[in-house]
Amino acid sequence: MPVSYSGLAAFHAVAEAESFTGAAKARNVSQPTLSAQVRALEDAYGVRLFDRAGRQVRLTPLGQSLFVITARLFTAQDEAQSLLAGTRTLQRGHLRIAADSATHVMAALSRMRERYPGLTFSLTIGNSSEVVDQIMDFAADVAITARPNSDPRIHSIKLRSDNLVAFVGSGHELARHDSLPIEAFAGQDIVLRERGSITREVFEERLAAAGVKPANLLEVQSREAVREAVAAGFGLGVTFDAEFRPVPELKRLLITGANFEVGEYAACRAERRRLPLVRSFFDAVQVIADEG
């Protein structure tokens, strides 16, 4: 039997809002109407899509799988509407950005905001792997990531190049230096991001290629935590040069003896690159790339 569009739309609204009340307000319909549409969808196929406990609802495993599909369905609907309505002007709209660092994305957003003051933005920060996953899962429209990608489903352009640098607490024995050969990491304690971080991936690859084995590794979940741990004396940290913020507690060290250059890329799903919002973001990124 054909799937009811109204039932899917009601299901998707409840799944997004995680409540029938919130979904009813968002769709400007009564809660009983919304509940009836979801119940009719469940009854038509003899399934349960939500576990209901009072006002709280949770997706069942089947509901989670359906939500992935409806996210694609209604994202495509929004894209079609945006494409048709946005060909004239970008007076309003909301762009979702995922980035592995706020440093590399703010210049592009600033250009877009200046040109299209009616636009709004949301920015999610994660490691490079998480950022790519967000655009593939339709959770973000565009991404800024240090991870190069040959997947034909992804359109990307190179924004800039940067170098990894080391940094230590001001009281560390190496703080008297301005640069550090890669061999000097042997036997040193290192503070790094979690796996999935391109910073960690590139750094560990360079150490392995040079045959350098550090001592202890402290793994933390954010750049801020890396900085705090290094300042507290837990070891050497590694970051992009553009992301390092000089403070008295930390000393930046150039790393010599290996190539630590890493690219930064703007990316989106290939089929979405011509959407007005996405296209305007890439236009802003291209200007920045051309400048430098």
C-alpha cells in the first residue's frame, strides 16, 4: 500500500521535536490531529515507531531507521523549495555549517552576512571525521574540514594550507626552544585529540614514518582540553598554526624534519552544490582562497 505522506510528515515532525506537543506547535496543528496521523501510520503497517512515556517520546529502532529516510525526503523537499524561491534573492535562509575549527569558517560567514544580512547560521564543531559524517547524513549543509576526500558524492574545494605546530607549558624543559626536530618527541608525553581528528592522524603518521616513539599519550576530546592539559604540564600538544593563541602559559614550537602541511577544505554533498545558500557559501570561500 502507498505510504501516507501526511503520516510521514507527522512522524518526521515528532521525531525532530522529540515530542508531540512541540511538533504540533511547529506544524500549527492540534496535538490530537498529529497523534492520529502517527497512529494511523503505525496501525497501517502494524509497527511501533515511538516508545511513549508520558509527554516524552523516543524512537524505536525501526523509527530511527525511518527517521534517516524521512530526513532525506524532507531535506530534498526543502531544497526544491529553496532552489525555486532562492533563485531571485537570498534575503532569508538558514545555513547549517559543520567545521573542525571555527578559525577557518568565520571569514566566509562574515562575508555572507555582510552581503545577505537576512541569513542565519548554525555552527557545529567536531573532529574531521564527524564533520564529513554530518554533511553525508544531511545534518549540515556545508563543512570545513582538514580531511581531503575523493568520494564522488562530495564536492570540495581547497580553502587554504596550514602547518601543524607543537606547544608546551611555559615551565616545560623544551619551552626554551623556538623549534623542535621531530626526533625530540621520542620519549616525551603527548596530549592529543581523540581518533578521527586529522591533527592526530597526520601527527601520528609523521612520527611513525620517522620511527619516533613517544612515551605516554593523553587523549582528550577538544582543543580547549588539549591546551588546558598542556598548560598543566601533561606533555606536548599539537595544533594547527592558525589555531594557536599565544598566552603566557604556553610556548609555540615549530616542528622540523618532516612535512606537517595540511590542507583545509570546504565541502558539501555534490548534489546540493547548486542550492543558492550552498553556492553562496562556496562563492565566499572561493574569494578567501583566491586572496590567499
